[in-house]
Amino acid sequence: MKYFVTGGAGFIGSNMVDRILKDRSNEVTIYDNFCSGRRAYVKHYLKDKRFRLIKGDVLDLELLKNAIKGHNFVFHFVANPDIVKSMVETDLDLKLGIIATYNVLEAMRVNGIKMIADVGLLFDKHWTYKKYLLRYRIRALTIFTTSLKKIAP
Ligand SMILES: NC(=O)c1ccc[n+]([C@@H]2O[C@H](COP(=O)([O-])OP(=O)(O)OC[C@H]3O[C@@H](n4cnc5c(N)ncnc54)[C@H](O)[C@@H]3O)[C@@H](O)[C@H]2O)c1
């Protein structure tokens, strides 16, 4: 199985990488811009042929589409790591919550990837693209409303 982990250099993402690579038949690509992620969390895999690291931003849709190609399963762990900052940069959660997840779903759609999970779904076996889309719509609405409240409380 080929896994793609957004935010794979973060705390949760790197732990997921450990778990994925315990199975010798698995391969994993992490996609991270290292704004809060750490190379130290994954540096022991840098020589492992089953591991690939791409430094990139999920807001860069074209790069994401190319990077995600050929994978079977996506773990999406990118998030705004700085909640306080979002009080000043009021579109931060909008970008890293809604646009980022949209980009991941769009990159999956054009590449025919069907399975996705995020931190809220880890205990489920897997989610299909369609089922996740429904959940995304509800979450997007919540984040959008919260962002608006920051502009006009
Ligand atoms: N750590 C916890 O205890 C915990 C508990 C519950 C839920 N969560 C959720 O799990 C998710 C991950 O949390 P974490 O603790 O691993 O955070 P983290 O900050 O360690 O990981 C987030 C990763 O996303 C990367 N990232 C951020 N913006 C990016 C962008 N634009 N493009 C590419 N990469 C980007 C960061 O560099 C980092 O590696 C979050 O959604 C968080 O809310 C975490």
C-alpha cells in the first residue's frame, strides 16, 4: 500500500509514519512545509527506500496534485498549529482548514484516489472519498462561521 501523509513531519503525522512503515510492504510519502513539523521526527527514515519526503505547501494545488499521484491512501494531518495567530491572521483557519482540505480532495479526485482519513477518523478502518466529502461540507461550514466571528464577533 502506498500512503501519502500531509503534515507527516508533525507530531501525529510522524507517529502515523512509524505505524505505516512497521509493515514492510508499505511505502509512505510525507508532504509538509515544516512550519511546525520537525525533520528530527522522521530523519531515521531518510535512507529507507520506502520513505519519501516532499517539502511543499498544501495550498500549492499544482505541486500537491503531482506529489499525490500514484498513492492509494491519504492521511490528512495539516492544520494551523498556532491558534493565537489566527486571531490576527483571521483567514488562517479558513486557508489551513477549508482550502487545504479542498486541495487534498481535489488532488485525490484528479488522481482517482479513493481513501482518506484524518485525525478525527483514525479509529475507523477507512473512509471513502464520497463519505469524507459529506463530512468536509459540515466542517467547512463550521470553520467558515468561526472565521466570520473573528471579523465580526
Ligand atoms: N497533538 C494532539 O494531541 C492532537 C490531538 C487531537 C487532534 N489533533 C489534531 O491533529 C492534527 C495534527 O496535529 P499535530 O499535533 O500533529 O500538529 P503539528 O503542528 O505537529 O503537525 C501539523 C503539521 O502540518 C504541517 N503543516 C502546517 N501547515 C502546512 C501547510 N500549509 N502545508 C504543508 N504542511 C503544513 C506542519 O509543518 C506540521 O508538520 C491537527 O489537526 C490537530 O488539531 C492533535
